[in-house]
Amino acid sequence: MVTDSARALHAGNRTLFSTEAPRFDFVSPLAEGADQLAAEVALQLGYRMHTVLPFESNEYRRDMAGEAAAARFDDFLPRSDTRLELPGDRSNEPEAYAMAGRATVAHCDLLIAIWDGLKARGRGGTAEVVEVAIARGTPVIHLPPGPKEEPKLLWAAFDPVVDTSGVDPMSERPLDVAHVNQMLTAILLPP
């Protein structure tokens, strides 16, 4: 939906953009599970991949629980257009993961989070990354892991008074074409 909406926005506003086709980038730490699944989808859609790792790549590879995840990680690394290996320290792993989350948010215009919606229960997890994105004013597509809850678009700028102090129910919208278009128009077009 986001890719199609961004392409339509580009096509409808050609005088505001380069004549080249829009470029889409995917930024991820490539953690086992949802990160790796999302990376596969992004590459299938033609996105360029940029990797942000909390440690040097061989050190981070040790965090993959199984050989299948490690093999996928090994497959993704050479397919990344760029790789940022942060100087994380094993003596403070949560801070290393938090740093990777902050760097991921700093390099994205839109965060997609597969997340249970609960508050952070420790450093460096998805909830903390979502909080960083919202505080920074970065839109978040929230995909709940279970089938009962609908996906949402979280973005403080939907409201007349921008509140980046946390996840506010007033800043939640359904993940639909109208709200994605509203968000993309605001972040991609000049005021």
C-alpha cells in the first residue's frame, strides 16, 4: 500500500520530483524473525536494503538462534547496499540494541513495526524503537502479531496539536489508503 501510494503521489506531482522513478529503501538490523521476513518482502518489491547492526557482523551473527536464521542473515548481508556496524559492547547488550534501534529510526522516514503494542519491558526492543520513532515525529505502521487486532498508523502529526510524548490514542488511525496518502502527502510534498 505504501509503495503504491508513494508512486501515485510521485506520478501526480511530477513537477515537484525528479524525473527518475522513486527509490525505496529498507533499513533493518536483520534480526531473526520479523526483520528477516520483512527484508525478503522489501527485496522482492525492489527496495534497496541498508543494514544497521548493533555489533560487527560476525559478532551479531552469534545472536541468531538457529542455523536457518544465520544462513538468511548471511544471505542478506551481501545484498545490502550499505552496512552500518555499530560499536556495541557485549557487556551492555541492551544498550547496543537500543543504539541500533535509534540508528534505524534515524535512517528511515517511516517505521514498520510488528509489535504487541505493550510498553517497553527492557532496553533495545521493538516497543522502545516505536517510542523513539514517535518522539522523533516519524510515522509508524503498527502491525500487531495476532489476528484479532487491526493494523494502525501511528503519527503525532495527524492531530492539530503535535504530541510526541508517547503513543497517544488520538494519533492512531486505521492503516488504510486514505490515511497513508495523508501521511505521505505531508512528509513528501512541500508545504
